[in-house]
Amino acid sequence: MSGCGKIAYPMAERTFTLDEAQSLLPVLESLLRTAIAGKKFVEQFEGEQQALQQRIFLDGGTLVDVVSVARRKADRVKAEQRARDAMAEIDSIGVQVKDLEIGLLDFPCLVDGKVVLLCWKLGEAAITHWHGTEEGFAGRKPIDERIARPRKAN
């Protein structure tokens, strides 16, 4: 969606206050680290497999420890499932993973009747920035009074 004033998210989607989003950071950080570790393991395994295939091809065949390869393959499947489970858990909370490589999360937040995104990156101590739904990370702005002020539950 483009254009001013349009909401990019259905009204039924969960929104967070700044305090709610901040309170979720410890659990989200743990889930994010799990997903990143699983992704890295899968990538490492894929690299190992490519190197093994290339060695077999260049050597015209080679002895392969089939048990060890099968064990690594099983570990890869487990790592991938852990990553998928962690991502699904983050999604079920209502938080958006924008970039798994750098650990970038967005939290939909209702401000003056419009949805904006509170933005947090792995390694940051707190949520200190936000951006519009069309802007992305490059459009991050510091949290202002409209977002920081406490909200009462309806």
C-alpha cells in the first residue's frame, strides 16, 4: 500500500504500546538468537555439503563417512526446525521479523489513529526508534512524546 493515511495492517492485527514492546525484548531476543543460530547452522551445513560434493567430483570419488554425514544431516534438520519454531513464536506474539541477519524486529503501534512500527535491532538496549509502515529501517526516527507517553487500556 502506498499513500498518506493508509494503514498497511489490518485493524485486527495486534498493536503494542512502547512499554509492552519493551517488556517483550528479553523473550524476543532469546527467540531471535535461537533462529539466527539455527539459520547459521543450516548455512554451515550447506557449505560443508557443497565442499564435499566438489571434492567427490574433482577426485572422481572419495571415501565418505556416511554415518557422520547422516548425523550432521539430522542435526541440520533439528537446527532448521528450532529456527522455524522460534520464528513462528515471534510471529504468534505479533512482532514482525524484518531482517534475520541483523536481528531486526518491528512492533506495530497505534499512534494518533495510525499504525507505525516501533523498531528494535539485536544488540540495542531498548526500543528507541520508530518508522512509518512505508519507510523501513532507513527512515527510523527517535521515539517522541506521542509514542513514549503511557496509554491506558480500553
